[in-house]
Amino acid sequence: MKSRIDTPKPFAHARASAFVVIVCVLLLSPRGGVGQVESFGSNANDSYYGNSNVDSPRVTIDRPKPVYMLIERDPRIHGLKPFQPLVDAAAAGSTLRPPPGLYAGPVNVNKPLIIEGGGAVTIDAGDKGTVMTLNANDSVVRGLRLTGSGASHDTDDACLDVRGNRNVVEDLTADNCLFGIDLKQSSHSIVRNNRIRSKPLDLGMRGDGLRLWYSHDNLIEANEVIDSRDMVAWYSHRNVFRGNMGQRSRYSLHFMFADDNIVENNHFKNNSVGVYFMYTHGGAARGNIISHATGATGMGIGFKESSGTVIEGNEIIYCGVGIGSDLSPFQPDSTIELRGNRFAYNGVAILFNSEKGGNNLTDNIFEGNLQDVSYGSLTENPEKNFWEGNYWDTYQGFDANGDGIGDTPHESYAWADQIWMEFPMASFFRASPVLELLNFLERLAPFSSPALILRDGKPRFTQPRRESTP
């Protein structure tokens, strides 16, 4: 007797044939399959390694934006002139200088255009949707105030969506918007001298002040991002972030799967995290001031499975953790270079978790930290990392010949520190009278073997003078 779950053979053969036909159609489809994102260059690797063709057709990756009737928008804009007719009437490639005043959004720019607001033009979307969308190449948006986006994360309501290449966005004020300036598949553009704030929501509910998604070779310069959630770059390579201010946000700058980005001369303060490199390769952070990243997750610069990065000439001060490293460098035979930085008055200047080695630390300054270097757990081989020429305010040696280098190596050991290395929750009691006494007794008359944390063979005896900070 045939089981009820058996399929008659002719029907089974028909299903198999249909499956084969569907697979062949998908494989031979010019778009390479359903839902696949096309490459930006001549092949899939071009966009990743620098040969991106920014004129390749874009892939539609935005959710359809809802259309709101005027009656659905805040009454404050009901009597305002719409800005869209001015855009529609302007010829492609021309310069639009609208009369000063208040205008109603939304605005969609779908042709090359130069819009000069002169700091006297405000466009308000009445708390619904995105205020302005720039869906064109070779355009300029300058001197506008964009305000009043919606509050939907589903549709990424923003002050300005940028969806074209070789554009310039500068001198904007973007406020009362969920997301600030959102670049998606937008390359070779300049975003400069903008003032960006999110909506007055709880930190986790705000949008990103500045976001790059699959956007390469852009210059992000002299922007101010305050009271936002993050400034982020996802899958975006070879961008330069220079001279920006980030304050009272979560991540001042967060890279994910984003390679060879440069972060220089920025000032990030009062954020949960300064700069975070996650699943990245290459890139550098130079000449930045990162301060007051406090709280349970406070961190100046962080690494997660990243490799080949240079951290140079930064001031990392008053942070819970100065640099936190997890499984970094990640790629075999790669390194992370930390040189010429100043770590001052942090809880832990450098914290290694899941230690793999490959970190080279030279010519750095360590002063006033509660703990200079720590490990998430005790390491069996602390000399996997290279230390040389650093200044340590805890160095206890001499410089008899006056060459500026200590006569003996600087060695740091974990005494009572071993307690919170093995039991992180015990760090809550660090600096308490009981643990301070225990630490003193451990050093005075050790009743257990201390663990070597680091050895700097050529420590600086005098603190080097630093050039003026940016």
C-alpha cells in the first residue's frame, strides 16, 4: 500500500524538471539572479579595490518613500510655498538661487543642478518623510536649512538623501531630522561644513547624523554632528573624514566592512565610542582628539577583527578604555601600528581581548591612567606584541648616561589586577581600600606569581614634547 506522503513518479519528475528550468533561468539572467546587487565597476572586485565606475547604473535599494498629503503634515507648513516648483523650472546644469524665506518640502532633485541658499533659505517637510532627495550627478546643494523630517526608521526619514555621484553638499544646517545626510551608492562626492542634529529622542531611537552605504572615495570634512546616534560607513572604502566634530552621540565614527578609510584631525568628545573599526582592513586614524568616552562602554578607539590599521599622533584622554582590541589584527601576518599617541587619564589605556599579538606600539605616551595595559584574560605570551620607545609615567628606572632612554626595560606586571582579569565584574571594586591594600601587599611580599603584561626594552626616560593638537 502506497504511503500518503509518497509522490507519484510522473509528478516528482515534473517538479524536478521545473526546478532545473528555474535555476537555469536565474543563472542565465542578465542581472545575475533575483535581488542581486549589481557591481559598480566592470566586475565585482573593481568597486572594492578602486576601479569603480561611478556612472554604472545604480541599484534601487531604497524602500519606496510614502507620499504624504499636505493635510498630513504639520500645520506650520500649510501656508508655505513649495520648493519643488523652483526645482522643476530650473534647467539642468543651471544655478538656482531661490528668494530668501521659508519653503515647504519635500523636494526631489533628479537633474544636475546647483542650489545656492545663501544661508537664508529653509525647507521644512512638516515632520513627514524625507526633506530633500538629491538623485543626480554633478550637483551642488549649498547654504540651506533642512528641517522637519519624519521619524520612521523603516523609510529612513532624513534631511537629505544623496543618491548620485560627484556631488557637493556644504554649508547646510540639518536639524529636527531623524537621519541627517544619508549617502547611498554615492561616490566621489564632498560633504563639507554642515551642522547636523537628530530629533530630540532617546539615543537608541535617533537616526545617524551622517551615513555612507556602498559609497567610496568621498571627502567628509569640517562637519559638526551633535546629539545624533552614529556617523557610520558601511561597505564604503577609501573615504577621508577630516576635521569633523562629533559630540553627545553613540559612535562618533563607526566603520563596518569598510576598508582604507582615513580619519584625521577630528575632535570627538562626550560620545560612548570615538572611532570603531569593525571587520575592516587598512586605513588610519591620525591627529585626532578623542575625549570623555565614558560609561560602561566608553572607548576611544576600538577594533573588532580588523587588520592593517595605523593609529598615529592621537590624543586619547579621559576615556573608560583608550583603545580596545578584540581579535585584531585578524588577518594572518598583518599588524596594527600604534605610534606617537598620547594616552592620558583613562581607566585603562589599552585593553586587549582575545589576544592574538601583532600590535606594534612605539613612541607613545602613557600618563595618569588608572591602568596602562590590561588583558581581557591572562595571556601566556605577552611578548606577542612589540613595545619600544614609549614613555611610561610609572617607569621606575634611571637614565645614567643621559641619552633619554631608560637603563633598564620597563616591565608591567599584574598583581591584584589578576583578580579582575579573571573576573571582570570584580573591576567594580578596583581602587577600593581593600583591593589597594591587597595590591600593595602583593608587591611587598608576593604570595602568588605576578603575570607579565608587557616589556618595553627601550622606554623613554623623559616625556617627549608634543606638537600643538589640531
